[in-house]
Amino acid sequence: MNDPQVKVLLVEDDEGDYVLVRDLLSQIAPSRYVLKWESSYETALAAIRNCGYDLCLLDYCLGDRTGLELLREAREMGCRAPIIFLARQGDYQVDLEAMRGGAADYLIKSQINAHLLDRSIRYAIEHKRAEEELRESHRRLQALSSQLLDAQESERKRIAKELHDGIGQILTAIKFGVESSLQRAACSGDHPCQQSLTAVISVIQSGIDEIRRISRDLWPTILSDLGVLATISWYCREFQNIYSKMRILREIDVLEEEVPEQLKITLYRVLQEATNNAAKHSKGDVVSLSLKKNHDRLELTVSDNGQGFDLGSTLAGHGSHRGLGLTSMRERTELSGGSFSIQSVLGKGTVVRASWDTAAALLAESSAS
């Protein structure tokens, strides 16, 4: 089977060096490489912008400009074609900057032969192919993770509904029946029966309350009924009731319609995890919650005045204490298209911050609908 043709762009201001590269490519395989020569910075940039090449051979000296500048501009334009640097002499600093800038290789012109050039090109193209496969694999993994989170939330919602509408209603009916029996016992003066039934009603009510709590933890129905802002208000009241020694301060500066529908459950889960972490681990007495919009970015911030922690050692931990839910918050945020950060200083508390581009999220929603 014949190897596919490789379209090579040579950016070189010296015609003699162009001839050298052309002849070397011909020695390797006369029909394999299709060479295009650009001798100036500007025409080379225009050629790179068109993205019509499989690989670029880039001279370091281009008049009053350098190949490093062209490399940076090419990457900023989104050019992903491998770029091999060509230099007249070895320079460690230039070599290092070229590698950091994304160059695939760095060759000295006086040392180039057909074998070396062919190997460098083949390795660069193979490395690019491997990178693209890895990028595609990562994209598929992200899509799968996002689908799993969506499925998890759907299952949470279904179970919460079944608990509330099924078992919750059954317990309510049982309580109603026992209360009716209690009334009849009271009318007949059966005091031992009254006492037994009263105790049973208390147990049933505890069961009903527990079912409601589990159901709310699985899926807050208020989110579907009233929206995320009402859910945050409800959650803060519940949090304050449970952790009475800890104050929660709120600063909400967004409207309900400014929060894309697809981000509401993610925002709630991040808030839930961050505040629970603060209550259980920070040993502080104040949690501050901020939700605001800055231009087209929606930003959620949860901070505490607690003891803080060493972020590196926490993320490197093992078992149930690993990450304190930080990995979950990060994954949820990033899978929904947002960015996540956490800052913690020993003795000075912790700040969790998640933000999303609402314009992009709203556009995705409108496209999906």
C-alpha cells in the first residue's frame, strides 16, 4: 500500500536552504512529499491560517522577525499541524522556547540529511495523530461522564418521586388509619390502647419525616417547581436549622431567567457539597455564599472562615476523605462547561469558586430545543 501524500509548508527566506530541503525530500520519496515554499513572514502566516498543510518546516530567522513569533501566532490561530524548527546553529534557549511553544522538533541545518529529516517528519506526524486520538478519547470520556451525571440525576429524581408519592403516601395513610383508631379508643375509654396508638403515631411520623428528608436530599422538588433561587433560599434555611452554630450569609445578585436551565442542578449540587464541607470540616462559624453575574459569566462562590487545609495533601489522600468532594465539584462544573477553582490557607479558611459562560450555555439550550 502506498503511503499517503504529506503536504509540507517550508517557511524559509533563503533560496539555497529551500533547494536543500526540496532535494532531501526528493531523496526520501519523490512522490510522497508535496512541498510548498513561502519566503516571508506575512505570506507564511496567511498560508498557515488556511490550514492546508500536514506539517510545517519553520526557519528561525525570517528577516526582522523570528520563527518563534510565527510559531506563537500560528498556535494562537488554532493551527494544530506539527511544526519542526530549522536553525543554522544550536541554541539551547531557542530550542527550549520552541519546545515550550509547541514545536515538534528542532533541527540544525548543517546536520540535516534525508534520513534525519524523514524520521523527524514521520515522528512529528505520528505524534500529532496520537495527540488527536487522545483528544478525541478525552472528548468521548467527557461526553460519557456528562451522560452518567445526567442519568444519575434522572434516577435521583425518579427515586425521590417514588419515595414521596409511594412510601410517603402509604405511611401517611397508615398514620391516618391509626389516628382514626386512636379517636375510637378515646371514645370508648380504652386508655392502654390510646397509649399504644399514640406511640405508634409518633414512630410513623418519624418515618414520614425521614422519607421526606431522603427525598429532598435526592432531588429538591422546589428546584423543578420554583427555580434555583427559591431552592437556594430554602436550602440556606435548612442548612441553618441543621447547623445552628454556623451562620450562613447570602449575596444573590442574579435573576432566575439569567441562570440557564441546564446549569441549575449543577449549581445546586456544587453549593450543597461546598457548604456541607464547610460545616463538617472547616471548624469555622460563618459560611458566605455569593451568586452573581459578571458580564456573561455566572459565578458561584462559597467561602468559610475556618481552619483551611493543605490542598495538595487532601487531593492526594486515600479512601473516603480523599478530596472532600472537591473532585466531584470540579467534574460537575467542568462537564457543564464551567471552570472551577479552590483556594485554602491553613488558619484562614477556604474559598470555592465555580463559574460558567451563560451566553454559551443559553446558546446550547436554544440549539438543543
